[in-house]
Amino acid sequence: MVAFSGIPLLISLLCWSCGIVTYIVSLKGGWVPECIPIIDGCTSISRSGRYGYSYFIFKAMMIPTATLLILYWIMTNTWLKTQHANGKLASRVLLSMGVTAGLCLILYSTFLGSDGDVYRFLRQVGTQLFFLFTFVGHCLLAYICFKQFGRIRVVVWQIGLCALVASQLLIFVLAKLIVDDHDWIENVIEWQSAYILSFLPVLTWALWRRTNFQIKGSTSN
């Protein structure tokens, strides 16, 4: 008997660990400068996982994580159905966004480090759509949870973190329009937004536990 309820925790652990490990490995290899990327923005997530051994580590961690993300959104959709918390349209939109986000992360991770304009375009499409669909999906999920459970602490955290990411996206746009040297600002926002979005599944897991939701798989001879 295998329990799948811990998948959100595993997703967050893999995402956070991947960022830290690949940056440290790239730093040791001399590929990135020394700093605290989430604060200083001296390098991007992509650069941290593009060279040397970090190239293999990033792919080995992020492609399975993207697969788990797809499973996470499928499970979340199933959980909402058990709570009678979403209509058919919301269910389809949420599931479509989640699955698409996971596939885009696989696309981005697969071609990270590949040279050429086509690969660069695929990476840009992959990363932008991943962030967009993950963000909008979690905003929709927070709204559904608010309607279903009210202003409980976990839901307030969901809404607050989604609002924080939205403000970061606004700063990102303004920085590109106003500030000349905006690369470090973009890097900081990229790191922080990625870490926030990868933490949101933990809050979903907390709601699963609150409602005693579990999915288990078993095999038999």
C-alpha cells in the first residue's frame, strides 16, 4: 500500500533543494558569482542549472518534480470534487492549467543548456507558461478554498502568498520599463516567486489533512 498524500511536501522539498544544490555546485565550478541569489539576484535559476554537474542535477530533480506537479493537480482536482467545492468549468480550468504547467516545466528543464534560437524560444515559452499557469491555478484554488472553507488560517496564507506573487509580477513589469539595470531585480523576483509557488502545495496538503483526504495505491499478486 502506497500513500500519495505526501506528494505536495515532496514537490516543495525537491524544488527548494534543487535551487540550493545547483547554485552551490555552479558556484564551486566557477559558473556563477558568490551571493544569496534570492536576495542579491546575482544570477538566475536557469544559469545556476545550466553548466557543469549542475546541468545533470537540475534535470534529474526538476523533470520528476514536474511529473509530480501534474499528479498533484490531478489529486487536487479529485479532492475538490470530494468536497463538492468546484463546478465543472472550474474543475476543467484548474486541471488544464495544472497539467499544462507541469508539461511546460518539463519542456523548460529538457532544453535548459541547449544552444540555438529554437531551444532558447522553447525554454522561454516553457518557463513563462509554467509560472503563469501555476500562479493563476493557485489563485483559482485559493478562491475556491475561500468559498468552501471561509477565512481559516491556511486559506488566508494561500491568498496572501498569491497576492505577494502578484505584487512581484507588477514590480517585474515596472522594473523593465523604468530601471536600466533591472537584471538583478528580475533574478530576485524569479527566485522568490519560484520558492513561493513551490511552497503553496504545502498549504494544499494542510487542507487535505484537515479534510482527511488520502489517495492510496496498492498492488496484489
